[in-house]
Amino acid sequence: MSDTLPQSLSALEQKDEFIARHIGPCASEMSQMLATIGAASLDQLVDQTVPAAIRFPADRPLPAPRREHEALADLKALAGRNVVKKSLIGQGYHETLTPKVILRNVLENPGWYTAYTPYQAEIAQGRLEALLNYQQVIIDLTGLELANASLLDEATAAAEAMTMARRVSKSGSNRFFVDAACFPQTIDVVKTRAAYFGFELIFGPVEEAATVDVFGALLQYPNDKGEVTDLTATIAALKAKGAVTAVACDLMALVLLKSPGAMGADMALGSSQRFGIPMGFGGPHAAFFACKDEHKRSVAGRIIGVSVDARGNKALRMALQTREQHIRREKANSNICTSQVLLANMAGMYAVYHGPEGLKTIARRIHRLAAILATGLAKAGIKQLNACYFDTLQLDLGAKALTVYQAAQNAGYNLRLIEGGRLGIALNEKTTREDVATLLQLIAGVKVDIEALDAQVAAADPALPAELLRTDAILSHPVFNTHHTEHEMLRYLKKLQNKDLALDHSMISLGSCTMKLNATSEMIPVTWPEFGDIHPFAPLDQAQGYLEMIEQLAEWLKTVTGFDAVCMQPNSGAQGEYAGLVAIRRYQEANGQGQRDICLIPKSAHGTNPATAQMAGLQVVVVDCDDNGNVDVADLKAKAEQHAAKLSCLMLTYPSTHGVFEEAVKDICDIVHANGGQVYMDGANLNAQVGLTAPGFIGADVSHMNLHKTFAIPHGGGGPGMGPIGLKAHLAPFMADHAVQATGPAERKHKGQGAVSAAPFGSASILPISWMYIAMLGGKGVKTATQVAILNANYVAARLQEHYPVLYRGKNGRVAHECILDIRPIKAATGIAEIDIAKRLMDYGFHAPTVSFPVAGTIMVEPTESESKAELDRFIDALIAIRNEIRKVEAGQWPADNNPLKHSPHTQKDLADEVWSRPYSRQEACYPLPWVAENKFWPSVNRIDDVYGDRNLFCACAPVEDYHHG
């Protein structure tokens, strides 16, 4: 009878339909799960889990949910307010053509964008190979011996180069030279970073670099003016005085130009955006970073290396600094955790698809068009200020500059207007001969014969004399000389994808990582040209759609977090941490409290916290935790009072990294405030707060939000991410601004504050994902998502507690949105360790939970709200089956060193072995539960030898002589 009951039109309109699409369990499944954990309702579960003192008294005033097509239409209308013109601004950002085979099969493919950072390398060999390709591209083009797997953007990469120079330089100087012709956004970020390390920056022309005593130098090549200069003599002079040199360079230019390595540089860095990545109003883009081999242990970020598996076959893994923040904490090289893996993979594939000859053709075409333009302008008597150039011309037009600039805009071109009557024009991969003819008409008022100018330039090109050109081969490895047809490229991408486990296969329960659904409707706007084709320094009247979308998202985030202001600039969680601490330090200095340099950090904190604190010039004082995993309030109080005169802040994660809502959190904030400090709340676990409580409501002064966790931006296999910060009103005037492009109205209170990222709004082109997430879920949906995240975690804990001890619980026996399973008793009894369980889960088709964080010898499970009861039960059943396997070891049925866990993961090669001498069957090895065979995921390598990989470090594509076709 219920099917025939009349429904209201409101019910039939299904405005909230996306809530059920995003949240895994249906109503009946939630009832079953609540019964399992002994709670009558979601509200009762929240009452038992989240302290009453910090819960909102009423629902937050967020918009009502929207249907997917309605939200897309609303966002499309905003995107339509952006004006896409041909961008010739340059300054590190250029129009490019993303090969459609890469666009569709990488950027738009959940098999690539929903994967996590490849800590579990056996089920990540595909993107590890793609990253190794990327590293080889960077090694070849920079002429250096080692490259990492990407950094966040060119400006922060330059800042990392500065701090790395200090680590490796033997100079006693505290001064660092910066080429005055570096990009202004790079200078802005380097100034911010240098201030808290106490470095003195020396600015000047390259010719003066070696005339001062410095520990390092940053040079730009080609520089901000477009000038290409041979830096060999300057670098040699700097090195003779003990300085370490870093060259910020253009990856496309390096296809033709003499490499930084050939000029003697110690480091090279830049953006790989030109290799097929849309400008996206500033990002995300993968920065590249390369150095000499002797500096390999001082490099920031992740490095992919070659090792061997248990069969002795080649296997890839993250090498060296994989977990350096957790291990070295405040002594880490950097706080960089997430980088830009998805974009690095795209850039690497751009090189694979085009190959060396294709890249040379693109680079030569760009330069040829620039030379034709320059020659035509010279014939018309236009003065050019840079004699040697790759793609950028700087013209002296005097009083005529503004008129030409505006005429170009009216004709559909954005040029760069520079003070002093100068105009910059940077040509790119999309530029055509017709564009050059139009520009000559606009600037010089002449019609030209492009073919005649081409013949003149081809006969003699004074812009790039032979001594500036590279003579060595690039990209000679077979991978760059094989996949040039679309069929070959498509199959190569699919081959790599098949090796990786992502959310399109099964749940990824990584604690503190929030691997939730990345809905298709959230992802679609990312590749709209209205968002992708906007330069970050385009006139703001052309970016009104972006600005309105960002402002709406900021308002929603303020409502969610309880803060008064939001800064969208940080382009990762670690950058958000840094931006938050910088705001605190600026505030304290402005109030005559610059001496406050003590940062209290609980010992359970994520390793990026102490690493970030030292970057902000703070001294870390560790606060103890009690036996229940909570901050030891007495120890906190004692240390806050002991350091009251110098206390800057507390860095606190909430719920704690132990997966518990601490009852005393308000008292903790009050203690810090009473002793003159500020409270920074790490937003890693915000997914347990949204709609129920908020950092600003609890007592935090500033917090970062991982949009790539809580607000559905995918992890991309290790980036991109976004880490905007929310701030209370007193800190808002001290958040990051930008030297090139305003981040708010002219009367903004934070005007002139130094930047923390290269682009004004960070990785702006992925912000539509979080906008769509909140728009479709609405206030009702985001609150329900939090409640179900807590339900799912408690359901997992309840079903597993008979098999694995749940290490920490709250006052009423509940966990927050994640739970820690203690493996230490099992290891003590059997020798089976947490890493063995992690690897064995691969045989069941699952990615492991977080291993040995925040407590060594444990695994931390965060199921998120997006997993259905059926998927949770499969995961739980797998862990129970593994526990039963361990019981066979305990009973002596299987030897401690010869069992499915110690030999995991199992591959098809194991299944095909002619001889099987193990005490368990092939069926037990590869199909341990009946449902595994229905959708079997095969790891492509056996367990990888990490020690071998670090002792025999090799971080490039296999030598050509080791490359075998077929």
C-alpha cells in the first residue's frame, strides 16, 4: 500500500537526491549498523561521540541541496561570466594544448585521479612508472642527475631551493642572492619564506650575483624580461665563493636551450604547466625540481626509485624521504607532503606522446613565431629590450603602451603591461601565424608577408645564437620514442592504470586521509575552458565568474568552520599549515610580541606540524598524551605557563589523530589563550566536524581545510590538494595577499601581506569541485555526511573489536570518524606485523589502512561516509579472515616465516609457478574469500624490498640496454 500513498511535489522533485548518491549506506542499512553498535539513532550516536559543550545548538545556515544538473547549470552560469581571451601574458603561465588522449584517459579518468599517494607500491606500479617517466623528463631537460616527483608550484619550489641551499652550502654567510629578474610572484613567496628562516635577501642583476658573499643564489632562465643569458660564468664565480646555485627555468625553452646542468647549476626548478596542463587561473600545476646526485638526501618532496621485489624483478617505490616528516619531524627537509602527482603524470605523458622530435617541433614553432614577430616589429621601428629570447618579447612603446594594450584586449589578446611604457608578449603552443600578423597590425600598424619574414628568420636567427643552444640528446629512452600514435598511447595508459588500485575498484580506508567519493558531477567543471583557459594574472574583469565562485565557496567555508575570513591561496594542506602559522606570527609581531616563538605540539601530531613550525621560525615543545590518547591537559598547562612569555601557539588536531573527540578541547584552547598564545587547529580531521561543530566555535584562531579530504577534491595519486585557511577577525589582516594580482577589493585589510603560493588563489581550477560538493549536498547533506562518517567508523570498530584491539575510544566508548587497531600484541605473539596485514589486504582487493601512524605497530581505519554497508562488510570480512590466518600461525599450523601474510601480496606469477611448496594452497593465496574471484585485483609485483631500493638508489628510467620490448 505504501507505494500508492500520495507524495508531495517537493518530494517528487528530489532536490536532495545527491545526498543518497554520495552517502554509502541507505536508511535500512544505517538501522542495521546502529543496532550493531548499540545506538538508537544517528542523533544518539552523535550525542555519545561529540562532546555536548562543542556541538552547535542549531543547524548551520547553508543553502538547500541542489540536484546535480541544477548545480552544474548554476556553476556553468558563473563560468560564463569569465572572459576567455588569448593569453600572451607569460610570466610562468602559458596556453598549451592538452592531448585529448591524456585529457580523457588521465585527467578525466577516476582510475588515475582517485588513487592515493603510492605508499603501498605493489598496487601503484602504474603511476609510479608514470612518475619515473616524469623524473626522466626533468633529468634530461635540466641536465642534472636527480629529480623529484614534483613540488607545488614554481615559487614555492624556489623557496625550497633556497632552504636546500642553506642545508648543503658550506658558506658561513646568512645571505641569499635573488636575481631581480625572477618572476615577481616567485620573489614574493621567497621573501615570505626567508623572513622566518632569518635569511637576508640580496637582489640585483645576474652580473652582480658573485660580487657579494652569499650561501646561495636563485637565477631565472629565461628571465622575467624574456632575456636568455648564458649563466655559466656567473655560476662558476658563485661556486668559487662557496655558494650553491639554483636556476628557475622554462621547461619548454629547455627543449632547445643549454641546460642548467651544462652551465654548472646545483639545482633547477620551474613549472611543468607548459607540458599540457591548463592555466586554470593559477593551478594546479606540477613544479619540477632537479639537483646534483650529491644533494639527494636534502631534496624536498617525494622521489620515485627503482628497487626489486621478492622474486628479484624490477619494482618501483617512493625512495628516501617517503615518511620524513613522521621520522624527522621539525628536522625534516620540508613540510611538503602532498605534491602534484596527477599533473606531473600528465606532463610526463605529454612528453611520452610527443617524444623528443615532437617537443622540438613545438618549441621551434613557438620560437619561430616569436622571432617573426620580433623581426616584423623591428622593421617597423619598434624598440625591443631583450636581444636574446625564446618566446617572450619586451617592447619599449613609451606613451603608446597603454593604447596598444587596450587595443589588443579589444581584439581578443591579453598582453602584459609593464610600468615605464613597456609591453610584454609571450607566445605559446596555441599561437598561430594569424595571431602574429594581427599583433603586428595592432602594434606597428603594418601588414606583413609572414612567409617572407619566416624565410629571413630561418636563414639567420640572432635571437638564439649557437652558444645558447643545447647540443646533447634528450629523451632518448624508448618510452619517449614508442607511444606516438593514439592507439599506442591509449593502450600504454590503460596498461599503467591496470596496475593501480584506486577508488574505482574498492574502498581506500586510509586513516587521516578521508578517501571519500569524488563525484563525476563535481569533476566535470574542472575541464571547462571557461575555468581552464584563464591566466592567473588576467585582468580581473575577465575573471568575474571565478571571483564570484571563490567568494561563494569562501562564505560557505566560513559558515562550516566558524571563522570570519578565508584565504584561498595555500595549495596543499602543508601550505595551509604554513599560511596559518605565518598569519599568527605576523599578528604577534604587529602587536609587539615578536618574541613569541614557542609552538606547543602534542606528540600524537602529524609530522608536518613540527616541520611547518620550524619553517615559521618556531621552536617546538612537545606535549604529552595520556593513556587514552588525549592531550595531557596537566602537561599542556604546565608547559604553557612555563613558556607564557614566549608562547606563540598550539598546533592541535581535532578530533585527535588518535580518532577521538577529546572532552577537554575547550579547556585546552582556554589554557593557550590565557598564556598569550594562539590556537592553530589542523584540519586533517574536519570530516568529523562539519555540521556538528567547528574549529572557530571550539576556540581555534586559525585552521586549514583539506579540500582534498573533507570537500571531495580527489587525491590524484598524491596531489593536487588545496589547503585554504579560515581565520578569526583579529588574524584576517595578516593572511596572504599577492604582489601581482589582488586577492580582494582595494580596501582589503590584508593588502600587501606576502604570498605563500605562486598564484593568488592557489590551485583555483579545482575549487569548483568543492563548490559542487557543498551545493549538491547543502546544509542537510554535509551534516548527514559527518554523522554517517562517524557511524561507519564505529561500525568497523564494533565488528572488528573481537579480533583486533581498538586502541583509543572516547568517554562513552565511541570513536570519531576513524579507529586505530592495535597489531602490537599479534606481532609479539606471532611475528606478524602491521605491514604484513597491509600487504595481505592487497590479495583481498583492498588498499591498506594507514600503517604505523600515529602509533607504531598499529593500523588506522577511516571508512568515510561514502562506503556502503556491503563494501564495509567486505573489508571487515577480509580483516577477520586475515586474523584467522594469523591464528593458524599462532597454532603452529603455518610457520611464522612461511605463510600467506609473509609472502603477500601474491601475483599471477605465483599462481603460475610450476612448483608450489608452501604450506597453504594457491587458492588460499590468491582467492582467500569466495567474492575475491568475482573482481580480482592482481598486484603487478611481489613484495618490494625497500632497503635494497635505498641502498642502490636509482631514480630514472631503466637504462636503454635493460629495456626489453614485448
